[in-house]
Amino acid sequence: MSFRFSQFSSSPSTPDRGSRKALSGSGYTADHPSTTPAGPPPPSSALSFTPAGDPSPSYLQSSIGAMSGKIKAPNFGRPNLTQSRPSSGRRSNAPLGRSIRSSSLRQPSNLSKEYHGEDEEEDQDDEGENENTARAGTYGLPYDDTTEGEDTEPDNTNPLDDEDEEDREADLDDMMRDEAEYDVEEELLREIAGTEPYGDPDGDTDLMMLTTAAADERISREAEDIFRASSLRSTMAPKRDLKYATLAKDLYGQSQFAKVSEPDNVIIQTEELINRLYDEGVGPEDDEEKLDDTLAHASVRLVKEIWGPHAEELSNVSQEHAAKVGPSVHAPYFEKALYLARLALQIHHTPAARDEFGAAKTPALPAILFEWQYEQHNLDREQTNAVLNHRPSPAGHSLFWQIVFNTLVRGDIAKTIQLLDSAGWEFVKKQPRGEPVYSGQVLSNIKRVVEDLCLVMGLCPAVSDGSWDIHSSDWTLFRLKAKAAKEGLVTFTEGKERANFSSSRFAESDFADSGNGRASLAGLARKAESRIPWDIYENLQSLYAILIGEPEAILAAAQDWCEATIGLFGWWDNGHNKRSLSISHSRSLQLGSQTGVDDDFLDRLALCLQNATEADFHFDSADPIEVAVASAFEGNVEGVIGFLRLWSLPIASSVAEIASLGRWLPPQEPQNLINMSDFDMEELEVLGMNQSTGSDEKDGIKDTTLIHYARSLKDRRHISGTGLHGRVSREGWEMAVQVVGRMDSPERSEQLVQELLQSVISTIDEDSRETVDKIWRLLNELGMINFAEDTAETFGDILAKDTFRFGEALWYYALAHRPGKVRDVLNTLMSISLVESTTYPPESELDSTLKQLLRERTATLQQFAKQDLEAAELLGKMLSGYATLRKFYELRDGNGKSTQKSLLRRQQAATALAAVIASADDNIRGGLYDDTRDAVVSEDFLLALLGEASVFVGQSPPVITLEQIDTLLKAIEDIETVGSRVYDASDEFFKLVLASGHGKGSTPADLLKQSTSSLGGSFMMTGSSMIASQLHQSVVRSGVMKGPVKRAWDWRGNVFSGSSSGDVLKQIRLGLTRDLANLWLEQADSVIL
């Protein structure tokens, strides 16, 4: 009986939304709107959803509606599956295939069409188009008036009123639907590939050939549409449980962490590469594409350039061990860690390959795992070549079919084709000198079916396009072709009227004995009628089954659970209902857990692992490496890191940090707000909470790993070797601080830094400048500014207490951003200089840093600014007062280079001194004390400075200018009118200076102690002035001031020892009045002249 399309009407209609919710499962969204106009359903008591009337023109051009032309199926004579021919452009009523029968069991499909036999057309016309009571239900599923969930009464409600609610309910129904429920794509398989288009070995002209250009294009479009519809179902699919997480945690939780025994080169290069990720600003804030690319290239360099060479240098284990997953039990720990790290990093970060046009293309995860399996888990690497080189023919080798299945299930399709093409069937012999096993028509048939299989394999996207994107429509189309080709093989071998018996090497045999013997006789009959040897026939069917994606065939071809997992992952067709990469990528961005791999691929890999380990493969649950590989397959990143740190802490910490940056390491769960220590064990049991919290739960597995790694590094006092850019030498604590600085928890990181540096800082002395610089620089790089400042301050205190390196003390106080302590040191130096009325320290006793600051001030501050700009600015500002006062004394005394009574020198000295006096007057301008003006010279020195200026008053010719007279008069007025506390402090220091100049026998330290005991509020009495007192005492003990001081003059020689500061101010004021009058007279005379 032939078939043709029924008479179609011109206006298909969309069923009423309110009467049926199942259609929402197709997932059409705003991105894929329906193009069918909405309208009421045709009247029917069965409420069928099959559209009435003719299909739309778009349907008639689809892969199903356009099955026209004289298309010839492959008849396993000499089909050419790789060539295509243009469509004739004519439409005919040729049937889809001979498998479409007129039986009542055959229901209309869901692809917007109906098929009816010619003998039904007249009955249908007589009954009318609206008489649909005997029609099948939605998607071809039969139902009656009492179908659960269906309304038998017409729906009179407005379908738009509850549209949103119904959409949500329908989506929920679809998401919770079982895998076995009717699938749109499965219907497509039954319509196209599941029929019997190749039933006639002679090949009729009314069958569809799946490999013509027009058919390929139409089927591809149809597959893409159905793929998009089905891919939206699992948008909110729940994550699978980790089957081996508990087992993995028990294994690595009972073992000790590894000790850092790797060479210095490996440690240094690993740290440099990880630090570069942070130095270059690679982090979660960067764009995803750049982040993925950077992490991928970093992973490759770690594995191939740093860890790999070291693993090759390790002594290889010479003793044999059983074939297993991963390295042997006796392999070095580093080799085990590298094996696991390579797998984890390749799964998540494989760099994109660039084509000839420069476009980047990231390989799909199946291709990545097949490559990893070839390199790392290849037990019979030379067996394939041994079979190919077997003589007289490869097919005569006892392991021929085993190797064929093994290469295919491992994704090496090219090698499988090579084995089949060069099998040499005509040379297969049972005995070396016997007759060929295959000859005549049988040999011809074998060659034909094997050649057809090779042609089908050549159509695989992995061969034709290098694509292992098994979720793509290309792979859907390939599976359709492979299934059709398998049906053609069965038809060619057993004939058109074959029984539906199983005949593959992995299925239950039909030749087994039965109670009545019927099954055995039927099987023997099939075997006798076969056109090719039955063993070859079964093996070819099994190969087709792998191409189609049948799990039984894949598991039967695998050698162990690891190979079975990857084989299932690459070949298994588990429903075609996974999302596309773009959809998964969008959801990952919304969830904030973007990685370089599609989440659906990871879920699929975990599912494949469960199916493989539940099969008849030996899985050693006591072997850490096997459990670790299983953890990597099921996405248990914490388990992977847990095993890695048992074998190598540098590798474990690197993988943990890359996983954290790549966001495939699950974030640490927040700690409970309630303090669990307040509850006893019974209360915790009632609450159902675990009272034991390990370090992983407290700090997170990444931070815990970094902590142990840092502590191990600290124990290595010195680490030196070749880095990525030359020779490197570092302290162990230095690298340890750098490691803990990359922890996720800032609070915990600071605690660890304190812990690691405590022992280092406790050993610092006045000769530890290099160590302090390292600590300061390292802490600043890690952003721990407070710790860096504390370290600099501690070293400054040591210098100020035990040495006379005042310049270094000033710089480290400035690095610590302690302006108070910088001021203390400078005030001490200025006070001693004023008391002794000379430069202090003397030129010969200056430390290198202070000498550079005084002699090459600009260049030195520029160099300091490269280290800390703020500190350089602070030091440059506050040093100016002391430097100017020192310049005054040097100009006064001349250093033996010029005449002591040179007028120019005296004028320069007066200018410098006037600048110092103006600075000391800043805080008390107008007689009001204001310390916010932050003067660089203390107001406590003002009376002593005015005493130094008294020698320039009343000179003829005049030494001071009009502006300088104005500065001195303002200072005198301000100090006399300021509050008593400020004046008393300055007056006490004036008395100290005056007494020291008249040789009362008191040392500067004694005088300062006397001053300290009587003052309250001066700079020498503040809490920070303890440094000043210590410096003064050190000066006396050291004997820096040796012998009598040579001065050009000493202002105290013209002042009586019993004079008060008020008397000196009166003399200065009187002298300034005379100088001012003389200057006015000179100006008046110049005007008259």
C-alpha cells in the first residue's frame, strides 16, 4: 500500500492555551516565537492538538515535508555517502518509506503533518474534516475522553487571563518530567532514522536518501529547531550529587600533608607564574574571555614547562605493576600530583586553538578528555601498530576486533577506519597454510558493508570538522545517518522480512536454548540466511551502536572504568536534551560561576562516571589515585585539591588558586552566626549539626592549603635557583608571606602574616636593613600597609635607640608614616645644635643617609619617592628646618674656607637664620597658638633662635634686610603675647642654652634632664619625646662632640649669664629699631640724591 499526504487546508491553527499545557514544554521563548497564528482549535470531542488542514509552506520545505524526488537509498552495493546531488526541484507524493504502514497503531507525528493511506482518504472525505473523534492525541499519543488532566468540556475562559500562571505551571511540569516521557526529538528519530527506508536491498526509487545535499540541509534545519526546543527543558535542572565525595574526604582526611621537598627551581618558577596572574590584574573583575585565556596558558606552562620536566627527572620505578588507572602505588608523590593536576586543569582550562584565519576555537571537552586519555591513560600504546603490521592480514590477528572497538571508543576514529580499510579480509586463514576463510560473494559482501561503515565514520563531525561538540545539530544529524545506515546493514544482511531479534555482541543472544526450542531455531535460521558471516555482522552492528551512542556497546568496548567514563562522555546519546553552549553560558553568568567549560558537559561527565562505575568494572575505592580521578570526573574540586596536597603542596596550592580565579572552586560556606562552642554535644545532636569543624570548614580548602604551604616554606631558610627571568635568591619567610597574601580571607591572611613575621622581626637588629626592606616591600605588594609601617617603625626605633644613624632613622620613620617620630628626631638634632651652638652631628660623624639628604637633597628624595612618594614628601618637608639651621652654622663658622668676618657670608647666615625663625613663629602668629599650622621648627626654640640673631642687630654696615627686620619684630611680638605655657617652655630652653654657653659644667644631657623635670607641655616632655631623651644620652655617651667647638662667634658671649629672655628681647628690639631707622634714612637719602 502506498502513502501520500492528506488533503491540507490553508490555515493551520494553534490550539487554545487553556485547554492543554503540554505544548509549553517545547520551550519556545521570546527568542524563538511561534509563527503559527493563534486561533481556536477545531471542534473535536478528543481535543486533538494535531493541526487541521494543509501544512504551511515553511513546513513543505522542511526535512520531512519535502521528501520528494527519485532518491535512492544505499543498498550496500556501492553507495556514495560522501557525495551529494542537487534536488530535482519537483514535489511528488512519494512516501517517506516503506516502514510507514496503514496500521491503526501508527499515529500522526508531531511534526505538523498527518499521513493517511489511500484507502482511508475517501472515508475521511466522507466524514468531513471536522469529524476527528477517532484521531490520536497530541504528538501522536492515543488518549480518550477520560484522559487524566484533560477537560472534556469546552474551555470558555479567556486564555490570556491566566497566561503567565499557566506558563509557569507548564514550565514546571516540563522541568520535572521524567527522562522516559515522550520526547520531540525521539519522534524525529523514529520518523527519519527509526523507520525502514533501506528494507529493500535492491533499492526502490521512492525512498529518502539521508545524505543528499537538499536532505542534509533540511534535516539540519529541522534538527536545530527541535534541538533548540528540547534544550530549554533543563534550564533549572538540579545539580547531581557527588557520589564519591564522602569516600574521597575520608581518604585524604586521614593522611598528613606533604612536605615541601621540591627543588628550589620548581618552587620559584611556580610562585613567579602564579604571582604574575595577580600582578597583571587577572581576577574575577576581568572579562571572562581574557580570564579564561590567561588561566589556560598559565596552566599549560605550569604543566609542561615547570612540573613536567621535574617529573621526568625523578627516578622511574623499574618494577612492574598491574594495569590500573593512574601511576603505580610506588610512583613518586610528585608524579601522582602531576597526573591529577594535568587532568583537572585540562578539563577546565585548555587554551583555544587558532585556525588559519586567526580565529580562536576552544576544543570541546570530549576532545580534551580523549587527548588526555591518549597521553596519560594508554595501556596498549603499541598494540594498534602491532595489529596493523600483522601478516598476512590485520584481520587475522586475534586482537583485531578488540583493537577496532578500543580505538573507536577512545575517539580515534581515523585509526579505526585505517584498521578496517587495511583489514585484508581475503587473506584471513584459520591455518597458516590453509585456505582463505572468506571468498566469493561473502568476501564481496564483507568488503561492501565494511566500506559503507567507513564512509559513515567519515561523516562524523569529529572527522569531517574536528568537532566533538556532541550537543550540536551536526552530531544529531550524524546519529540519524548512522542509525539509518545500521538499519540498512540489518536489512541487507537478514532480508526485508527479518524478525525483530537482537544480533549484536553486547545484547542477549537469540541463539540461547529455550524451553521449547523456538528461539534457538529462529536464531539458527537467521544465521543461515545471513549474507555475511555472523560474527562480523555482530561486530559491525556494535560499531554502529557506538556511533549511534548506545551505552551498552560503549561499555562493552571499554577496558576499565576510566575508559568507559570517557567513552560514554564522548559517544553516549542520552536523550539529546541538554542545553546549548550559549544557553549554558548565559545561565552561568547569571549564577556567577562562569568557567571555561559548559556546565552541562560537567554534569554529563559526572553522570557518565556513575554509569561506568556501576557497570562490571573494577573500581578500587582504597586507591587514592583512582578516587582522585573519579573526583575530577564528577566535579569534586575540593576532593582533587585534598588529594593533591597529600603529594605536592606547590601543585595543590597552584591548582587551588587557579580554580578560585576561574571560579570552578565552590566558594566557602559562610560560618554560622551562632557560636557553636556554646553548645554541648547533646545539644548539637538535637540541632542536627556537626560539632567537629576542621580547618577546611573553617578557612576553606584553598586557604588551608596555602597556610600549610606557607608554613613549610618558612622552614626553608633560603631558596635560590633559576626563575623565569634569571637567577633568584629569596628567604623562605619572604616567599611564605607572599603565599598567605593571596588567601581569600583578609583577616586570616593578616593573622598568618603576623605569625610568619613574628620570629623574623624578633631577630632584627641595627644591621638588618636589607631584611626590613624586603619585609616592607613584600607587605606593600600584598596590600598590608599597616604591617609594613609597623615593621619600618620597629626598625626606626632600633636605630634611634642604639645607633647614631639619624638619617636612616628619619627615613624609616617616614616610611612608617609617623610624622611625630620624624619630628622628635629632628627636634633632638636641632636642640643639641642650639645648645652647643654648632652643627650636630659634626661633618665627620654624619651617616651616609643623612649626608645624602643634606648634600644631594633633591636626588636622594627622588630616589626615596620611587619607594614611597608620601614618605619622601614628608621627610623633605620636615627636614628643611634642621637643614637650614645647619646651613646657618656652617656659614657662620665657614668650615675654614673663607674669612670669618666676610660680609657676604654674614648676610647669607642671617638669611638662613631668619628663615628658621619665621618657621618657628608659624604656630604662634598673632600671639595665638595654633598647632594645625604644622610648623617644621618648634616654637620652643624661638627665644634661642632670636638670641642667635642678636649678633646681626645694630651692625654697620647693616647685615639684615628690611624684610628680615620685619620677620624678627613679628616673632618678638608673637612670643611676648602668646600664652604663658608656650612662652614658659621656650624660656626654659633659652635658659638651658644660655647656661651651656657660659660653661656651668653641665653636659647637654644633664641640662635636658633638668629641663625635662621642670617643663610641662614642651616637645621634650611629650610621650614621643622619650626618643629625644635617648638620643641626647647617646650623644653624651658616644663622645660625638669631641674637644672644644670652634665657632666664628657665640652670641652668648655678649649676654650675662644671669640675663633673662626678656632682657635679651629688649636689646634685640632696641637694636632692630635703630637698624630700621638707619634703613629709612638711607632710603630717604637715596630719594633726595
